[in-house]
Amino acid sequence: MPPDAALECTQLTQTKTSSRDRQIAFLFDLDGTLVDSVYQHVLSWHEAMAGAGIALSIWRIHRRIGMSGGLFANALLREVDRPMSAELMQRLRDAHAAAFKRHAGSITPLPGARELLACLTEQRVPWAIATSGREETAAGLIAKLGVDPAKHPVVTRDQVRYAKPDPDLFETAAERLGVDILDSVVVGDSVWDLLAAKRAGALGVGLLSGGYGEDELVQAGAYRVYQDPADLLIHLDEVGVRRPA
């Protein structure tokens, strides 16, 4: 952890309102927000689609990363005018999981990710992870972060009815933390994260580490935009975790 970030963490506390104590909580996306895995997902989906005879440019795939798998595949297949079927969806999902497993060795936590989570834990600020990824692909990434799901909730696509841009993932994460979603800060790297945050009524914070531009994240509802977890750590006071007066 950089010296200035370490100092910031030791001096932070939660902001309190004058009317009542409000427990702020952080709800994190996973891919592109805490781990540097967006482009491995893009390549894995590209391989899966190529294997099914679907020719699609890589940049088009990147623009949809962060959506739920079903919406993601439907949106991409619509661009090539090909109908979706349950059989095709399962074939693509299985091929993506296999390809992602091959690419997983190159995935690392984003700069400051572990330190940010450790800082929030130290300051007793509750946090959870909510990802559109399924457990089969998310579990290894959670392990790379050193997160214990028994201590901090991890909500995956398998556990909710709808994924992003629907709010279910973040609402479920807040419920498991025992906090009000209205007092929560959603941190994500894609427009789909921020649209889901807005629909849930949470404060949205964007990160540039997933490849979306600042303007796009702001237009989708981001209150603030930072480079990566390390940058957010240094500026935690701007989103409600700050030095005591």
C-alpha cells in the first residue's frame, strides 16, 4: 500500500448524519473493479462464439461485459441477426467457462484492491461483492483477492433471479450485510453496474479499470469516477468515509 494510502486509512471514520446514525456500506462489482479480468472475459466470450460459428468483433463484446450472461448473449446475437435458444446459451456459457479457465492464470487483483478491502474492514465499514459472473468463474477470482465468503458476502449470478442491469445483485448484497441499500455505495467499472446501482437507489461510483470512459460512467449515474481501487482508497472521504472532525 502506498504511504499516503496507508495514512488515509488509519485516519478515516464513517460519516454520521445529525438525525440518526447511518451505516454506510460498500457493494463491489468484481471483474474490472477488484480484479483485472475484463479482457480475459472478452477473449473467452470471443472464443466461445467463434466455436459456435458466430463471427463478432472483440470490441463489440467488450461493450457488453458486465451484463448478465443471458442479456449479454442476446444483445450480441441480435447484432448478427441470430436467434437465441436455451441450447445455444448453454453451449456458449460452457465454452466461455472453459476458455476463461485457460486464461485465469494471467488474472491478478487490480492495484489497491486488497488494500482497499483491508482498509474498509479495519474501519469496520461493511462491504460485499456482487458479480454478474457465475460461481464457477467467480470463485477463483475471489480466492485471488484473499476474500473469505464466510466473513464477507459474495453474491453471484447463480443466486439471484436477474443480474445487471437489474438491481437484484446489489439489493441482495445489501440485505446480507443487514444495511439499507439507500445507504450503500456501489463501486463498478461498467455502465451496467451503475445503471443497476441507480435502479437500486444506491450511490454509484465508477472505476476506469474496466475500459469504459469517464463520460460514459458519469452519464450512467456515477457520482465520482476514479482510476482504480488504489485511487478510490486515497479518496474514500469523497464518498462518505472520512477523517473525524
